[in-house]
Amino acid sequence: MLGLVGCTVASQLCGAFAFLIFANALSTSELGILSSALFLQQFFATMSISGLRSIVIREIVRQPDQRNAFAGSYLLLSGSIGLVIVFFTALITHVLPIGNDERFVYVAIAVGHVGACLIPNALFDAENRQVHAAAISTACELMFVVIIACFGGFGGLSMPLAAGLIAGKWIVSAIAGFWEFNRINASFRPTVNRSAVVILYKSAQLTSLATVLNVAPAAIGVVLTRVLFGSTQAGLFAIAAFVFRTHATLVGLLTRTIYPHVVGALGETVSFKARMLRGYLAYTLTLTGMGFICSELLLSYILRPEFQSSRWMIAIMLVAATIRVGGIIGNMYLIARFQERLLACFSVMSVAAFAIVQLAPTGLSGGHQTAFATLVAASVTLLSLIGLRAHPETTEATPEVSNEQC
């Protein structure tokens, strides 16, 4: 766990430095456009892999002898979705009345997203080798920061170049991840198995829908702010959204460690649940406190004066990130107990609340209204905590995988 924490903290620090380089090298409007593309990619990533990722981990833990079949089927599904997203991104941006630079940013991020879909973190997680994946991610992030710092130092960092470098980072991460996983698993030979594809596809339909809806408020908040209030407001809200995402990522490393145990026999014991809840509470509150302190230091001493108006956006988004952790805990148990429909129902309610608040006359405007809508949506996700009380004997397990290959 310490190795995972160390690598993830280092990776997030690299991400923070990269964001600061972009914030100071690009105009507020350019930062808003680049951030819109990046957060849209986060939404696409959720669509492509997040639902599948939870299912493939669950199935590899349940059927370790079918790892290659599930791995190959998972990569086929997620990679295919990524390619479809590239096609539609290119098509939509071609007809939209936007500049060539902005069009290039969206297409480049979409192409890089295919690489992000193929990063094999789920395979590392299923074997409790999260540190390996985190180390690779940290190395790639460090290399990325060094490169953009060099361009920024010479005044040559433009918005299209930044998008191209980000896309390249994801592709390199995927290649390095496969090389490392193959090195430590000599028997790793991913195959496409029809039964595994069917299991992943059927189980992931509702899970992916629920996951997409869960992250929608945070992932598309910058995009909505840009559409509704302009690229400058999007640039201001991007600071708050970045803090939210960093908080969520650091919480995610704890979730990555705990989830394989939740789907196993240990996850049903009362003592495990008590330790898990105490750990999440202490860890989350620590992250939230650090988020307030670090964001205040950034606003006071590092970021340009125009970002001062992001202060309340950051505060609201940090509270939303803290509340959302309860929903994450409940979601793990709903997935472990095959309650995907209930998970999807709660997710629909969360997005509906976000949309109502985003469009309602709340007296707020710009990024502040988007932040408040995100807070309301996060509060609704707490309904999924009912998963902690669900009875596992009432759930239906997925069928075993046959050896039939496509």
C-alpha cells in the first residue's frame, strides 16, 4: 500500500505541475478549451473502460484460470469503443463552428484516448500488483512534465502541442504497461473468448451506464461551463475541477486496493467493513484538508490573479468530492453483489439532480452554478450505501466461462 500511495502521490504531483505549466503558458480561454477536451476524455474513458474494469477484475478474481480470456475480451471491447469515439469526435468537430486549433485538440485527445483504453491497470489490480501499474504511470507522468517544462521554458508550448503530448503520454503508458505485465506473467497470452465477451458485455452494460452517470457531473462540468458560460469561465472552473479530480484519483488508489477484497469472501465480514469505513473516513478527510490548504497556496502565490475567483468553486467541489466517497463505497458492494440495476437507478437520479440544479435559477452563475450542481449530484450518490446492507445470498452469480474462442 505504501508503494502505491507513494507512486500515486508522485504521479499526482506531476499532474499538478503539468496543470500549472499549462495555466501559466496558455491564456485562460486556451486553458478552458484544453481542459474541456481533457475532461471530455475522462467522460469517454468512463464510457470505454470504467464499467468494464470493475467487471473484469471481479471475474478474474472469481475465475483466475480464465485470466487470458477475460483480458483479451476486455481489451477488445474497450479498444473498440475507443476507436468509435475517435470516429465520432472527428466527425462532430468537423461540422462544429470552431477554430482549427480547437478542432485539433479534440481529435488529438480522442486518438490518445485509444491508448488510455488499452492501459492494463485492471489486469494489475486483479492480481494485487497495483504498485507495478502505479510505477509505470509515475514514470510516464514524470517524463511528460519534463518535456512540457522544456517547451514552456522556451516559450514554445501551444495548445495543439500540449494536446499532442498528452495523447502521446497515454500511448506510451499503454505500451509500457503491456511490456511490464508480460514480463511478470510469462503465461500471459490474451485471447478473445466468446463466452467472456458475452459475460463482460452483459454485466458491464448497466455498470458502465451507472459509472458514466456517476462521473458525468464532474467529467462534463468543464464542457458544460464552456458551452453555457464561455471558455473563460471554463478556464476558471477547470481549476476547481482539477482539484476535484485529484481528490477522486487519490481516493481511487485506496479503492483499487480494497475492491479485490470486497468482491471476495473477506468483503462480507463485519470486521472488514468496519475497518474499511474507518480507513476511508480518515483518509478522505485528510485529503480534503490538504486540498483546501494546497489550493489556497496555489491561488495566493502561483496562479495568475484572474484565477482568484475560482476560490469558492474549489471549496464547493472539495465538499462534493468528500461526500462522493460514500457513494463509491456503496457502489463497490452493489457491483460485488451483482446489483447493477440498482446502481444504475441511483446514478440516473444523481444526474437528474445535477441537470435540474444546473438549469434552475439558483442565483449562481458560471462555474459556481456548475460546482453547486456537482455537490447536489454527489449527495444523491449516498443512496448506494444501501449496498452495504444487501444480502449476498440473494444475488445471482455470472456463469462460468467456456473454452470456446472466437
